Amino acid sequence: MKPLQAPLQAPLLLTRGAFVAYACLPAYPFLAWWNVTHFNTFAGTFAAYACVHINRPGLFWDVPRLLTSRTSPLSVVPTPHLLRMLPWFAHFLRNCRPERVEASSVALGSILARAEAAYNGVWEAAGVHVDDTMGRFAGSSSAAALPYAARHGYLLLQKTPDMMNASQSAAATRRQCVPGLRMEALTTAEVLELEPNLSPQAVGGGSWFFPDGWFLREPGALLRALSSGFETAGGEIRYSARATALQPNHDSVTIELDGGLDSLVVDQVVVACGAHSAVLARSVGDWVPLDTERGYHVEWKQGSEAVFTRAVCDPSQGYISSPMSGGLRSAGLVELGGTHAGPTPARCDQLEEATLNMMNPYAAAALGPRVKTADWLGFRPTMPDALPVIGRSPRVSRVIYAFGHQHVGWTLGGITGQLVTELIDGRKPSVDLQPFRPDRFSLGALL
Ligand SMILES: Cc1cc2nc3c(=O)[nH]c(=O)nc-3n(C[C@H](O)[C@H](O)[C@H](O)COP(=O)(O)OP(=O)(O)OC[C@H]3O[C@@H](n4cnc5c(N)ncnc54)[C@H](O)[C@@H]3O)c2cc1C
């Protein structure tokens, strides 16, 4: 393996499939994933406004309604995994108390506010910028001339004036916790001027508009470009290498791999395996109540993206429609039930129906049938307080954790990479990592 090139150290520890089971320093860079196409999924939005998370006071009393409504964003898969989730549920409820919700928003805001600037190190290291055209990395020739980023702002739709009123306190939290965030309230007429294909009923209460919001037209194209930049600069990527356990030694860590591959002995290891990270943490004796919020996406054929100019979100039904270069995509919903249960087809039908209802009848009719082969289930890695885990293992300091980024893993990839780099280099982290420490939860605290 080649030695790690200095400029490509951990800034390239992006999340969302781009990375990385682990980066090994100082001598052996190593990047592994299972499925490259994985990253071409999800809504693609750069969600710097997302400091308002799913924990909230009173949520417990809403659960029966949420679990029985046909259009609810929340559902569960009846699987034995729900029993294993009990510690997660218990910690989650504790983190619905007003002071905990506020503390999480403040902590999330501290990294969201730095999220976009932190990606500059990534662009520089990989020799690609998100405002460049996709060129040879695009999935189709028609998309090659388009930039990776579609910068037209972002709309958070409000169906009724009551919903708009109810969203005021969340808006205040966003303004307070993400310094510099620009957002404005639009009337129904103003929203329809921006997106004429929306149905007036979908925006009866107007919308919040984030003028600096943007999304990735084709996440897979960016992943290919970043991977290429990483390799060009001397990094090495190993595909289909799954880590099964970490074994601490006196002056190194051994990474056990499956599939008959030789284990690796490394100086330091970064565990960034999304919802699958807890197993590796457990192998060095750390317990983290990490679970998953399962989410889905559905797509329409290429050309359908013309229906919208920007990503639009219906928070009441928990999904975002993004006009990707390959066609319109609607992504979202929260389904609890772990990573082993198969997809629930009804969730994809629900996303389709909601998307069609969001549009005026002409636009909905022009969309055509959804491309069912593109239906997708993904696993958001989520801790009970909605905060990621970023920091050294309390038991084995050569192990660094970077997982649990819930709904905003792509958004927080750059800042997470930056913070991990700082830890690896032995520098003082540029953000207070206390709220993100791996040992902030314990089973004992529930007793
Ligand atoms: C429907 C949906 C829409 C979303 N929309 C957005 C959005 O618009 N904006 C946003 O910022 N975020 C969004 N997210 C959230 C985002 O996708 C996650 O936060 C992000 O994927 C987490 O990144 P990660 O790298 O930690 O985990 P993952 O993306 O799951 O990646 C982990 C990687 O590690 C690999 N891996 C796992 N275990 C091992 C192992 N043992 N050995 C080796 N490799 C391993 C996996 O194969 C995978 O490649 C969305 C999520 C969903 C489900």
C-alpha cells in the first residue's frame, strides 16, 4: 500500500458511503465500502438549517396518532429488533425533555454553521469543487455540463396557516442555533411564483425559504470524483472489505476483515460505518445506543426533474423532493426496525402518493409512473439525542469514532472529516467535542 499523502489526510473522511470504514495512519491509508452506488441515493440536500431534530417535548403523546395515520412520516416494522431498541427508546425519551432538545440543537448548530466552509478542505484535497461541472463523472452525457451543486435555495412548505404559525418556534431555533443562516417566510403566491408546479393546497400556509440552500444533482458523480482525487493523491481504496472486529494491541490496532482477507495492523483507526458502527465499537468494549431511522426514496424517469427548480420539503409528511439530474426523487420517512428487516413496499407507495398530491394536477399527470426499480431503503445512523459521535474511544485511544449523523450525514461530512483530522494530528479540535463524546450514554443511567 502507498503511504498517505499529507494533504489527503482525514478531510476526506466524508460520511455517506464515501467512507470509510477506516483511515489508518501514519503509513497506510485505507478506505473501504461495500457499495459505491449507495451514495447515489438520498435527498442530496445540504441541510445547514437542520438543527431542529426529531426529538421534541410531547412527542411521546403524538406517537399513537403518528403510528396510525396513513400519511404519517413515522412507522415501525414489527420485528424482534424493536425489543433490542428499548435502551435507545428510553434514552430517546429522556432526550425529548425541553432542556435536552435545546442542548442538542445548540450542539448541532455548532457543527452545521461550519459545515459548508469545512468542505473547502475536501475540495482542495481531492482537486474537485462542488461548483465544477460533473464532466466525465456524471452518470449521463446530458448531465456532464451541469455543476454538482444546484444552488437555487430550498423550500420548507407549510400546508396551512396554522402549520406556518406552529413552525415559528422551530424557525427561531434555527436562527438562534445556526449563526449566519438566511431564511425568510414566503406567502402562498410567492412560493407558487418560485415553483408553479406545486399545488396551492400544498402551500396554503406559504413556506420558509432558505436562499443559500442547495442540493447535489447527482451524489454518485461527486463520490466518483472524490474517490478519483483521493487515489490520484496516493490514497488507496479497498472495495468489498468488511471489518468484523477491532483488536487493540500494545502499540497498534488490528482490523479483522471477513471474506478470508488478511487482517490489517494499523496505528489509528476511524470507525465511520454509519448504522453498522456499534458492532465495531463493541469489539473494543464501548457501548453506544446507536440505531437506525430507516428511510426510503422513489424516483421518476429522466426529464421529470423539470417539474421543480429546487428541492422542496413537506415536513408534515416527512420527505423532500429533489430534481436530480437523472429525474425527480422523493426521499424521506422514518421507519424503525433495524437494519436486517427488508423494505416495506407500502412506504414507497406512500412517498409516491404524497409527491403527486404536492403538485398541481397537470404537473402530476405529466410526471408519469415512478421507476419502481429505483425504489430504495437506506439506514440513517441515529443516536437517541440526534447528535453524532465524534471522538476517541474511551477505552482504546487509537480508535476514533465518527458516526451517528442521522438525517444530515452528507451535510456534516466535511466538518466531521476536519474534526477527525484534528484528533489524529493531536491538535485541539476546532469545535467543543463534549456533546459528541462516545461515552455520553450508559445503560446504568436508565436504572
Ligand atoms: C431517505 C434519506 C434521505 C436523506 N437525505 C439526506 C440529505 O438530503 N442530506 C443529508 O445531509 N443527509 C441525508 N440523509 C442522511 C445521510 O444519508 C446519512 O446521515 C449518512 O448516510 C450517514 O453517513 P455514514 O457514512 O455515517 O453512513 P453510511 O452512509 O451508511 O455509510 C457507511 C459506509 O460504511 C460501510 N460499512 C458499514 N459497515 C462496514 C464494515 N463493517 N466494514 C467496512 N465498511 C462498512 C457501508 O457499506 C457504507 O458504505 C438521508 C438519509 C436517508 C435514509
